[in-house]
Amino acid sequence: MKDARLISGCVAPLIDWYRRSRRPLPWREQPTPYHVWISEIMLQQTRIEAVLGYYSRFLAALPDIPALAAVDEDSLLKLWEGLGYYSRARNLKKAAGVLMAQYGGMLPRTVTELKALPGIGDYTAGAIASIAYHQPEPAVDGNVLRVVMRLLACSDDVIEPKTRKAVTALLRACYPSGENAGLLTEGLMELGETVCVPNGEPACLLCPLRELCRAAQSGSATDYPVRTKPKERRRETRTVLLLRCGTDYAIRRRPDTGLLAGLWEFPNREGLLDAAGIEQALGVKLLSCVPCGEGKHIFSHVEWHMTGWLAECAEKPEGFTWADAATIRARYSIPTAFRYFQKKL
């Protein structure tokens, strides 16, 4: 991948386009290191529209690194509720603790030090270094990979780590310093999000780089990027219980490792259980047990197909935390996977 001259020729027109066309997103108004960090972590595998409300609420509750380091985990996860990939939130708190202990509550300036923090990889480190600290460090995510692969009409598999490394090295050789470093990083992101889009036809006629882009010139933009087909997701059938005793419902915390680690959930079992099977699984006699709908949730590697039951018991079985519906909504972080059933409370 030896096309530094082409990429160098894209820097000035892309920065100029970004100055004129950028969207007024809240994290761009005050691109402090903390704001850039929080926004980039939230935006990982998450749409901008979904992040907007979370970002504002998160900063209102946790305006700086000391506040993030001090927050208790349940409050943190409640702020994150519905955003998914909850390990991101836990890593934010872990990293904040390191920053308080070793860096005086400030994010370090170098990519090497940033990458040593929990939850910060190459991309996030590059984004913080270039946008907040104006260092010539690229931040290569899926949007940037797509833009570069189309510019070069390159057929290298973007799933391969070596492709991302090659693109990062190519960009780094062309990166400006100072304010333009951040403008180039955000310009590449913006172009991939709004013009050189992943689904459907890219808007090549609106692209500031169309005269330089090899794929646009050959009419082959939709052929790039090239990626290996992902593995098919595993399908699981699950039975979800809204287990009620009086006005209280049963919830439990998931294990500290694995899928949805450490979050709260409604009792559930793999497989499709009927009322008799539910009584046997719980080891209690139920006063009533009626179906309450079906839900589906897609994770990156597995699909849950869930059937819900509203089950009422005279006494509270052990092993659960019990709370009324209002308390569950206000205090406990229930993952989006169970959101359909939470609405039934």
C-alpha cells in the first residue's frame, strides 16, 4: 500500500470541506480531552443519533474525570442503560481511577500512554491525540477504512488487522500537525458518515475527493471495501420470567464475566419452558402463570428469541432481588435485550 502521494493530495481539500460542512455535534463544541474520550467511547459501534442524549446526560452527571472515578458502578451503568456494550462504561471508570492515581486526573498526551489505559485502543488514542491535543496521529475506524479503500480502489480485506495497520501507517506519513490534525481526523470520519456511506450508493457527486478517488473515477465505489463474510450468528431460544410476588418483581445480577456481565436481568432460562417447567425450575408453586409476549434481541454473535411469562407466587423464592416496577426502572440497569419485557411491568 504505497500511495502516499494520493493521500497527501486529499488532506487540504478534505479539511476545507470539513470546515464548511461539518455537523454541529455537541462534542465538537468543546473538544476537551475528556469530552473527546467520552464521545468516542460512546460512538463505538453506536449510531450518532443514539449517542446524543446519552452524551449530554452523562456529562451532566459526570462532568470530569474525578466525578467519573468516584461514581458507583450501579449509577454508572444506569447512565449507560440502553447504550449497550457495557464493558465500555466499566472501562471508563477503571481508566478514570488510573488517571486519578497516576496522571493527576488528566488524560496523557501521547498515544502510547493513552493506549495503556483500560478501554482505549489505537483508534480512540488517535482520536484523543489528534482532536484534543493536535498531534499528527490518525484514528482509523470503519469509516476511515472505507474512505481510504475507495480512494485507492484497494481490494485488501479490511477485516485483516494488517490492512488497518497499513492504512494507519499510510495516513500517519501524510498527517499534518496542529489544529489541522484534528480537522483531518474529523473530516475523514464525517466523510465516511455522511458521503462515503457504508450502505447503498455513496454520494460521490457531493464528495470533495471525487476527482482523486480511483473507485469514483472507475464507477466501482460500491465494490469497496472488501471484507470476509462474518460467521453466522448462533440462535438461542430463551424463556423470560416476570416473576411477581405482591407488588414486587424478581431481578438478579448476571455473572461478572461473559455476555451482559454484571448487569441486572429478569430471571430467564435457555429453552422454551411451559408453566409446569417454570414451576420445576423455580422449585415453587405458582399462583398463576400466563404468557406475556415474545421478544428478540441480536448481539454480535448470537440471537436471543425470547418468550415471556408473567408468573405470580405467594412467597418470594430465594436467590433474587425484589423491587417494585418503579424502583426497577429508576435504580437498576436492565439491558436493552429485556426492554420489551420491562415495559410489561
